[in-house]
Amino acid sequence: MAPDLESRVRGTIVQSLRLKKGPEEIEGDAPLFGGSLGLDSIDALELVLAVEREYGVRIQDDAVGREALASVRALVAFLGPRIGKDETPPA
Amino acid sequence: MRPPPPDPVARAGALPHRPPFRFVDEVLEVSPGERIEAARVFRPEEEFFRGHFPGEPIVPGVLLVECMAQAAGLAEEDPGGARLARIDGARFLAPVRPGDRVVVTMRRAASFGPAVRYEGECRVEGRVVAEGAVTLRTGSGEAGRG
């Protein structure tokens, strides 16, 4: 996976959730929510909106979101093939 | 849009909030889970006007935010289970004075799991006096933050 996308995703997470740690301090495979970062479902919605705003990729439902937002690497894997593709049907 | 409920005042009572901290008097229109229009009259005798401000009573902006949050809660299927979890982009554009009737409109903008965001505005006589977004935590999932 392109390392520049991963660092961009780390930046999105840190900025949109106002984390008090550096982008590189988040473990790539650690759970983003319900883990040591102390993030909850309110933060998850925030990240869903940030992803849509910054990458133009929509997370259609909770099931997709749970998988896509599982970790930094899961989000990179989710976004990689979708960025720049207008595959999301209108709401 | 569902027709107005038979008793708009009773519909507002679905919230757990009670005076002096109830900021929706009546539900004018509701499409559950999507949109709501509700109203609150700020009566001249309300206690906070004495201090905010002496000689120039205006409704505190935070109470308009509460009005938006309570209206959003009433738009949910289970108003009693919704708790305010986050406020974004609140702006206060014009003063609300004693006797003003505020009409608040909130629209569901996004949701994920138990988190639901509503966006909307408060109007007095058609003029927007406040706007903002509130995120509610619905259901009996996680405990609130505070």
C-alpha cells in the first residue's frame, strides 16, 4: 500500500479527532475504537464524515464502517481502491 | 412529512426534560429519524432574563443550542434514550428577546452506530437567529461523556 496514503490517513485521524498524539504514534494495526486510544462511537461518526469530506469516499453503512475503521491499515486498505472513483451511489 | 400529531404539546413531553429545563413547548411537524420542526416561547418571566442581562434581557445562546438538541432528540424514535454528545458550528446571528417564539428545525445529517448528527437552525418570525449541529448518542449503548 502506498505509504503516502497511510501518512495522509494518519493525519486525517489525528486532526479530525483532535488526538493528543502524533500521526506516527498510532499503531497501524491497533483498534481505533474501543481500544487504547479511548475513542468511541461519537468519534467514529466524526471520522466517517472526515473520510467523506477529505477523500470523497462514502461509508455507506455501519457494517462497512466497522470494517473500514477497524485500524489505520484497514482504513488505508478501504480507501486505496476507492479514492478518485465515483462509485458511491447518491444518498 | 407526517401530519402534525394530534397534540403537539403532548408530543414534546416525550423528552425526559421538564421545566425549568425544557426548551421545546410543542412539536409542529415530525418525520421520525429525519426532520423535525418544533417551537419554544421564551416567556418574559423566565429566571435567566434577570441576569442575562440586567436591563437588556436576551436568551443565552447556549439555551438555543439546548433547544436544537432537545428538538433533535424529539425527532428520534426513542426521544427518552437520546443524550447530547457533541456540538458543532453553533452560531448566534441575532438576539432572541422576551416573548419571542423560536421555531427550531433540525434535519438528520449523518449517523454511525448509536451516534446521530442533526443540523438545523432557530428562527424568530422567519429570520434565522441561530444555527448549528448536534450529535446525539442514542439508545442504551455507551455511557455519556458528561
